Amino acid sequence: MNMTTIKTLLRKFRRDNEGYVTIEVMFMLPVLFVLFGAAWVYFDVFRQQSVNQKANYAIGDMLSRETEEIDDTFIDNSFKLFGVLTKNVTEPDELTGRYGADLRISVVEYNANNRRYSVVWSAARGDYEELNRNDAENYANRLPNMANNGQVIMVESREDYYPIFNVGLDPLELKTYSFTHPRYAPQVLFARQQNENNGWGNGDQDAPGGSLCNNNAENATDCSNEDGSNNVEPNRGHGRGNGNGHGRP
């Protein structure tokens, strides 16, 4: 068979439009199923990431509106809410003991004197561990610029995602992160902190913190010490304090 014959046969094959639809479908359907499965998996990853981020924002916004101290029950219910919003199980797996989703809530404070962030308190559910005080420095490039002693609520979540189809995408962790400034009080307190305050005192000795100086009350004294150990409690019978423990006549 010479070259001329081969070229003639190829041209004939190219012009031939006869065939069986069944055979063509057998070739095309597997390809279409693979493409459809891959598109669905990648779309679902982005969809779930978006759902998790919105749930993260919802929990951060909810916490930012609190004026009373929160407790472990509040954190437990926040974790359950995250599970409901993202359709995740918030109970450990019976076989592995691991959680499918995790949630960590922390309050971070900024000290302008040494330009450092620190963790005021942290609570975690799932397989997350609570942050230590100095762990906030690991988030320094992700936290906003704040005034001295300013605080933000940092919410982190994590979910183990397993693709339903094997399209070349390995199991991965979907992580979300957000920070929110307290809206109605300068601080959001955790119940395990004793004798603390959230800065919303209004001149009442019974406001959280037990000290007019600590809770920024209307008749508070001007405290010169950061830890409050030298605070002077003004006499409630006098007017606004003048910074030396005596009421203004």
C-alpha cells in the first residue's frame, strides 16, 4: 500500500458520516458523567465554604450584641447552631471519636504600649484547642488596627470535607475566620472570669466588676493603674469622682 492509497482512504474516512448513535453514546456518556461529577464536587466545595463562612459571621454577630457575660452553655448552643446552619453533626464519631466540625471563639485585646495582641479568653468545641494568652500573636497579620485596650471577638470554624465522587480532589479541611467588634459593650466577658466587667457600668456599684473604676461608671475615678489593683472606690454619697478618691462637691 503506497502513500497515495493511504491518503485516499483517510479522505474517505473523513467524509464518511455513517455510524450508530448507540456506539457514540457509549463513548460519550462516561466522559459526560465524569465532567458532571467533577463540576458538581467543585461547586459543592465552594458552596459549603460559603455556608460555613456565613454561619461564622452569624455567630460572631450574635456574640457582638451580648452585654451580659456568657458561659459554657452559651458556647455549647453556639456550636449546635453552627451545626444546624452548616448541616454538620456536632457529636463525635462513634468509631473515631473525632468531630466532623469544630468551633473556637476567642476575645483578643490590643495593647498599644507594647503593640501586642493577647487572648483575653478562649472557648473551643469539637477538636479545636483553646488559645493561650500569647497565641494571639499568631493572628497579628489578620487582626485589625485597634485602640489601646480595644477588643474584638474572633470566631474560627473548621469542617472535614469528603468529596462524594472521586474526581481527583482529596478530603480537605474547610476553615473560616472572622472578627467582630463588640457592639453594645466594650467587652464580652466569659462567666469563668470572676470580678470582671464589660465596661457598661452606669454608676451602679452592682454593675459587673464590683468597682466603679473598673466598669467605667459615670461616677468612676480615673484609674492610673492598668490592672486595677490600686483602684479607689469613691463614696456613693458624693458626686462624680475627681481621680483622688474624693467626690466633687
